Amino acid sequence: MRILNATIGLPNILSIIAALVAVVLWAVAPLLVDAAQSIPPFQLTTIALISGALAVLPMSFRGREARRSVKVSWQWQLVIFGLVPLLVLGAVGAYLAGLGMAPTAEASLITYTWPVMFILISQWAFHRRIALPVVAGALIAFSGAALLLGPEALSNGFSGNLTGYGLALLAGGCWALYSWICQATPVAIAPVMPGLFLLAGAGAAAADTVSGSAHALPTGTALAAGVALGLGPYGLAMVAWDLALRKGPTALVGSLAYAVPVLAALFLVLAGIAAPDWRLPLAAILVVLGSLVAAGEINPDSSPNSCY
């Protein structure tokens, strides 16, 4: 079967495992954000990104010789060291700010339209066309997340929360572009992530100061949650995601991100914050089905070689 041929092989298996690690870590993020809700969004973004830089620091020592042998144009250097920190800041900062201005379920649903954008961007960039099964698979997977989160969004409506929804959409767009750049760059981004995170963290600190929301450094549970947010969802997860994108089947890896809102809901149930819901197993089935449908149209050789 074509689906199996796209996913068999050790590099693909390892990339899928890396993607699943990233998905699980991202799914824990709502719990950590809830525990750190007393921290202003930009200050929380700063803490998370600095912690993330420390988490991925060991990656900067890997593959130095390979990176020196690769010529990187000034255009790609500008993208990596200029645009990527802005995308990281936008993805993290806009998401955290959006959660503070709109209902969590609705904002998360809007943000997690980003895998659709990523798959479409990737397909168009590498093939100059978008295969119908890729679109269909993405929509099936999206319907799983919509089934889980949609009813609350429909019942609450959009009035009074437009700013939060706009920030959530901005975060989704940043994630999509960041993911495509990870895939398209001639060198891996992971080894330079510590510096990129620090640049993004500096931008968040500046925004916190300009916004006038700067406070003393938080302590206790809130601070621990903010640090954990950086170490896991916005640290190790991003390294795992970069590896998955560069070595794995694009559509399958991208579609796996739809599992994030499903797993996040499950973790909320297990933590006693949310009640069990019959939509959870059905949403999980749709996510898996959509991932398989989308993965069936991916050529395993279409991704660029990894310099990881």
C-alpha cells in the first residue's frame, strides 16, 4: 500500500516518534499555562523562551563540522536569524496573549488550524500543486479537533473576543511558517535554536516593558510552570519537531499535530479539570484517519536532505 510505503523505514519511524514526542509536550502546555496564569503573557513568554534556550543548548554542539561545510546564502541567514525569532515570538506570545483574551477552547481551535496551512504551504512550495488527498486528509483530521472543541466555540460566539481570536490565528500562521522554514532551510535550525530563542525572548521582554505589564519575577508554582513550559513544549518539543520535519513524511508529520487538542483535552480530564466527553475517542479516530489519508500522497524523497 502507498500509505505503508511512505512510512516504512528507520528514518521515518524515528521522525514519527520525534513528532509524537513534540505533540505530547505541546498537549501539556494548557495545563502549564493554567498553572502560570498569574504571570502576564509577555513575561511568561520571556520565561518560557529563556528556559527553552537552556533546554536546547546541547543541540548547538552537534554537527558543527557539517554546518561549517555548508554554504548558506545571506538570504537564508536573514531568514534564520531575523524571521525565525520573530515567528517564534509570534507563535508563543500571540498564543499566550490570545488565551488571556478569549475562551481557551476557541482560541486553541483557531491556533490549531496551522497544520492545514503548513501542509498546503509545503505541498505548494515543493510541488507547485496541492494534491486533493492531502487537503482531504487535513480536513478530516481538522474535523476531529473541531468535533472536540467546536460546540463550545459555537455556543459562545465571537462577540467580545475578536482580539483574542485574531492573536490565536496569528499564532497559527507563525507556527505554519516556522514549520515550513524548518523543512526548507539548507541547514538544520535546531543547532542554532538557543540563540534564536534568546533573540525571541529579548523581543518578548521588550514587549513586556513597552506594554507596561512588567512585574517582579514570579515565584512558586507559577514560576515553575513557566520554566516547565519553556523546557518542554517550547524547548525540547521544537527540537523534536524540527527533526521530524526534516527526516519524515511531511503530510503525516504535519497531520499528527491535530492530536494536540485531543491529547490536551485528555490530560485535562485526567487532571480533574474537565469532565470526560464521548467526543474524545471519536475525535482521536478522525485525527488518525486524516493523518493516514494525507500521508498517502507524500513522496518520501520530496523533502530536502537533513544537515541535522
